[in-house]
Amino acid sequence: MTGPLVLGIETSCDETGAGIVRGRELLANEIASSVAEHARFGGVVPEVASRAHLEAMVPAVDRAMERAGIKPGDIDAVAVTAGPGLAGALLVGVAAAKAYAYALGKPLYGVNHLAAHIAVDQLEHGPLPEPGIALLVSGGHSSLLLVPDVTGDVQPLGATIDDAAGEAYDKVARVLGMPFPGGPPIDRAAAEGDAGAIRFPRGKYHDGTLDFSFAGLKTAVARWVEARQDAGEPVPTKDVAASFQEAVADVLTRKAVQACQRNGVTDLLIGGGVAANSRLRSMAAERCASAGIRLRIPRPGLCTDNGAMVAALGAQIVSRGLPPSPLGLPADSSLPVTDVVVR
């Protein structure tokens, strides 16, 4: 496959990602996670994440280049997540990308983390539909987006008004005595539980918007568990996990299908760390099939934060001939999704 050879760097949260993509072909995707260092705190500690990125950055890039079988001078461009994310973590990645770009004499592209989560799907399923609807769900984001062009036209349709879906998973896992991050252990427990055992609330389910709210659901789970404990009764952890997960998947997939129908779009893409969740994937498949919507979800390893997604977006931007970012580009922790490339 031909196309620009791009190095992608991702440091928005607790994963140091270095990916190399040629056109739409994935050549390397190296990830160094600091999640174990955050587990005892029950959440990501920004300063710990930043220091971990500093230590992991150069080794991750070196491994990616070795796996791809290329030399640094072979790359055509450097792409880096410029936002949104944790400010200190972003600064590490942006500074590293500037150094590589300057030293190698290559153009630099500061890109949007959310747009990269959309672009990564083309590494697995080919060119993106234009337009498409994207549902992005992670520890920091729950968003519905209309995407006519992932390199420059991403339009927000709805977002969480409080907790993101992944954040709710982490908090419910803590209530149930499960480790951080909460997504995988809840998913495993839910597989052996009864999803209909407890009818937890579905925030903003019938409000007519495409926004989300998971704070009430998280609180409802905590209060239900607390009431059982106060009464001296055992907590059916697997049933709680399954019922909570059912509520999250129900809201996310319902609104995603509504977004497609309201905008006359027949392609739905789901990305972000929570897209690896088994119930979300299965319910989305069921509802999309019923509604005549084509569903695209990357494999789990490409759903979580990684450098490949940044490189994939960078490769598309380079292919379109868009101008690069300045070497003085800032890291922007609240970069709006409408800003795909930092100018």
C-alpha cells in the first residue's frame, strides 16, 4: 500500500502511544501504559501520568520504528495529539513531537484526540464513510458527532453533561470493590450476571436530545449497594454489574441510532476505550441491524488510546495536502472537536 509514512504520538492520558502508518496500513503500534501506577489511587493522577510519559516516550518510538522496519529519516510527517486531555500529559507528547519533527526536518501536525479515535477505524475497515455518525465513549468523553470529513469537518451533536461513560464504570467498579480501570472487571462480572435483575435509571433517555448523563446512574448503583450492605444482605455483584452495564449500553446505542436516523446517515462508527465493551458492541450490532445502519467498530486494541490512531489521522491529513501546524503549536487540554488540526 502507498501513502504518506507518518509517526503518530499519543499522550493525552495514561498511555504513551507511538504508531506508524503508511496510508491506511498499520505498520507499528507500541503502547506503554502507566495504569498500574494509578490503580492504588483509584484513578489517573496527572503528575504520575506526565512523568511516566517522559520515561516511556523515546523507547516507545524506538520500538515502533524497529517493528515497522524503518529509520527515523524515512517518515514523511509527525502527528501528535494536541488535545483534549490532561494538560501535563499532552505537553510531553507535543514537546517530543516537536523535537522529532525539527530534528528530522519533517512537517508537524497537532491533531484532535477525538478525531483520531474516528480515523483509526480505516486501518481495519478501509476508507471512512462520508458522512458518518461517530459515537465516542471513554473515560473522559461521551460524544455523538456528525463527520462529513474527519480531516476538517466534525460536528458535535451531543455529549455528556456530567460523567463520561468510562468514568461511571470506574466509579461503579470502586463501589463493587473491583480494580481500576473499571471497564474490564465489570464486563467480565456482567457476563455471569442477570442484566434484568435491577432496573437502574437511564439518564436523559426520553428527553429528545442527543446528550448523555451518567452521574445519576452511578449514584443509583452506589445507593442500591449501600442499602443492601446496611441491611446486612449480600450484594449480588455480578447482577449489579450486568444491570449497570445494560443501562449504559441501552442509552448509548439508543441515542446513536437516533443520531443516524435524524441526520439521514446510514453508517455508525463507535470508538474510544468503552467501545471495547462486549455488551455495547453486541447491543449496537443488534440495533443497527434492525435500523438498517452499517456498524463499524475497530478491534479492542485500537479502541483504547494509541499512537496508531494519531498516525492514521495524520496520514489522511497529509494525503489531503492540508498545511502543517506551526512548530510553536500549544497543547490544549480543552481543544474543541471542531478543531481537527491545530493551525
